[in-house]
Amino acid sequence: MSTVREVLNRLRWDPRGGPGVVVLAVRVREGGTESIEEIEFASVVEILPGGVTVADGTFLPYHRVVAVRRGGEVLWRSSSG
């Protein structure tokens, strides 16, 4: 099984697909409530060993990523979520 980092790196360098259609489903906590938000892969500026940095400077650790989807296709899903 591939790691989320491996999947994101493949997407970054895949000549077939535009990253605009790929989203990361990310676990977010605000005010004691947890929810899932979707972040467009196009906003990812760095893929690092411990997580990704998005365009607004936010660092998202990989343990917060629940799934990676392209349209209706799930490319990766967390085994814990």
C-alpha cells in the first residue's frame, strides 16, 4: 500500500492529470468540534516528509489527511479513518 506522501508525489509529477480536480479530505478541529474539509491539491505548495504546506502557509500533517480523491475516485484512504 502506498503512503499518502507517495500518492501526492505521483500526482504532482503525473503528466496525465491536472491537479485541480484532486482534493484532500482533511480532519479539522475548531472549538472542540471535529469536521472534514476538502482542500484542492492545486493549493499544495510543498510536499514534505511530515505533511504538506498549502498556499496560505498552513502546514497540514499527514495524520490529518483522511482521503485523496480525483472526482469520484478514491486514490488513497487512511486506514485509521
